[in-house]
Amino acid sequence: MINLEICLGTACHLMGSEEIFSSIEKLPKNLRAKIIVKGMHCLGACDQGPNVRLNGTIYHQMTPLKLAELLAEYGGE
């Protein structure tokens, strides 16, 4: 399983974390089934947002496209 935590704190929210959160539903179903998604309130890097934590590693300045690429790597696609 892939553990994905998306920061939904104020700074990340203003920088687009909601777009990242909603982009998960657009992933291929076989990849989406491998992902456990959680919203977080702060990952401690507000000035570098939006931030996500993927299997324990924090990634900064995330976009839906960058996340899809990372998830495909983690998911073995």
C-alpha cells in the first residue's frame, strides 16, 4: 500500500493542496486502489507548499502532475 498524506493547512490550501487532493480520484483505478489518503493540518514546511508525505518522505511544491508521476513510480506502473 502507498500511504499519502496531503497537507490541508492554511498555507498549503492557499497554494493548491485541494487540487492535489481532488486529483487522486482521476488516477487509474488500479493505482488508486493501492493508495491510502489522509489529510493533514501541517507538515512543517508551509513556505514550500503544497506539501505531501508519501510513505514517510515529504515532497514540496507538489502539483497534481508531479504527484501522479511519483505515485506511478511507487505503484510500479
